[in-house]
Amino acid sequence: MAPEAFLQDATRTSAREGAVVLTNVTKRYGDQTAVDRLSLTIEPGEFISLLGPSGCGKTTTLRMIAGFEHPDAGSISISGADVRGTPPNKRDVNTVFQAYALFPHMSVAENVAYGLTQRRTSKSEIQERVTAALDMVQMRRFAGRRPTQLSGGQQQRIALARALVNRPSVLLLDEPLGALDRQLREEMQLELKLLQSRLGITFVFVTHDQGEALSMSDRIAIMREGRIEQLADADTVYSRPATAYVAAFVGQQNFFRGTVTDGGAGIDSPHVRVRAAASVLPSGTGSAAVRPENVTIEGETDADAQPNEVRGELLGVSHLGETMQYLVRLGDDQSLIVRRPTPQAPRLALGDAVVCRWRPQDVLLFPSDDAAAAAGYVAPPTE
């Protein structure tokens, strides 16, 4: 029997198995509101990430789904059943934490079998299910080892196997890759997504790492101050962010704040006239954003500056492998980040006068009240 076939519970027949619905959920700690009237529907078999900075409410939301925290208002249902008052061990979910919480005195197989043992599952079924779970994470040959004899990535696989062996319809993952080094973390991202695709189990993944969310998720919920700022697929969140906050948090942006011009299609800032492809802003003040990879750079020319063209001084050059990154000073209060594919990157020296350009269709515009939300994400000053 294939591992993924064995781990599916034959008694499950509901088409909504694995669906999670949060309706106007609020959680407070004293005077602090951690989650504020949050509503979210997670489809069966979906890989969804809750993404945001520390304190945005993502982990609290996950813990309420798991049953470790209880909402002060609102409702949560899992697979169509209201789980208010249901303890964690009675919910059809399992959780994988950043701290793997493996028992050091037990073997790998005993760790994976622990939940089944507590449920008094028969020994023959335990052995079959543990073997299948270890096969799924490619760890059967380590069944007799202790956790202290494993690497961080191997321990992560064991934690996953222990969670999956109980056949949950929903797997909750609370920053499970945070303790791994960069290369191993990237490998585990691929493995997690492939595993989720094979099993069809609903994954709810909490992270502050935008790269993890973008690379694995079917949809991403960007959270801010206990609410969802935008809920969409990775391409939409990255290319068409709903707010300046989302634009600034996902990837890097160059922000220009100033006066709205051209009937709402432009921003005149102290350093550049920015023009977008369409008029979307009301009159007043606003913000324009351009991603570093959408900016070109070359040595300065004698031609007059045009819209979407800015001159400055090259302050820094960084080799990022596939890309080259340039830091350009525009004035005393702002700098511009440019990224070009390494084979196409111009060879420039520090201190060179340079000109940078971008297309109108690569400009994002945000109103003045939204521009303030991105103030903390503007490229750092150059002094």
C-alpha cells in the first residue's frame, strides 16, 4: 500500500473534510487585541500561509484553530463542525512547531508512534502506520535512532511524520523551518509543498518569511494588527498588492511620496516625476512604488531627465548570485535600490553618476493614508 493511500482515513466521506472557517474571530489579552474580527475560509486541501511581522496575530490565529487559545468572540469550524469548547486532542488537526518537541529518550519510531500509543491503537496498526509515515518523509532507515543523533532537517521530518501518522484533515505549521539554515530551509520548502500536494491535506502555515509563503502557498493572508490586509495567490500579492503595507512587506519596494498629478496617474516627489499607466489616485498627496528588479541603471547621460527617470550617485554594489544589487543615493534623505540579472548588469564604479529608469506599467500608486503605512519600509537614508 502506498504511504499516501494508507494515511488517508477511509472513514472520511465529507466533501468539506479539511475546511476551516473563521467568522468574526476576536482574541484579546487584557487591553491588547491580538486578533480583531477576523474572517477567513480555508478550502479543503489548500496550502494557505498566514504571513506578517511579529505581533500581527498570525500565531494567535493558528493557536485558536488548534484549540490552545479560545476566541473571545466569533466562531471556528473545522470540517463543518463548530469546535468551540472542543479541546485540542479532540480536534481533527495536528500541529508542527518550530521547536520540534521530540522526546530525546525515545527512538524515532517511538516518537512517531507516541500519539497512536496514547490512543491505545493496536500494535500491528501502529507498526504499519509508523512505517508508512516514515516512508513518506524518507526516514524509515533512521527508525531506531534517537533524535539527538539526527540533523535539524531530519528532526523536522520526524516531527512531520509524528503529526501525519494520526491522519489529521488539517495540519497546522507554526514557523516550522525557522531553526534551519538557509539551504536546508529551501530544501524543506520544496519537500513540504510536494508532500502536501501528494496527500491533499489542508496545510495552514504561519511564517514571517515572505519567501517561504511565496514559494509554497496556494493563497497568502497578509496580516496586520490582527486583521487580514490582503488574501490572494502569490502572484497577485506580489504583482498587484492591495495596499502600500502589502507592497512594502512582500519583497522590496522603492517608495516615492509627493503630490498627485496628471489626473491621478502620477506623483511629483522631491527627486523624480513618477508616472503610472493608469489614473487611480484622488487629488492631494500619495505614494508611488517601484520594485528594484523593474529599474534599469546606466552611466549618466547629458539628456534632460524624463518622468520615471532619476539621477543619483552609486553608493554600493552587491553580488547576490543571480542578480546584482545597486544602491543609488538620490539626495540626503532617500536612496534607490536597483537589481539586475547578473549577465545584464552594467559594470559601474562606486561614486559614478548614474541614471535609473522604469516603465509606467511597473509603477504602483497608493493614496496618502495608505502611503503612511509604508513609511517604515522606505529605502534607508544614505548618510
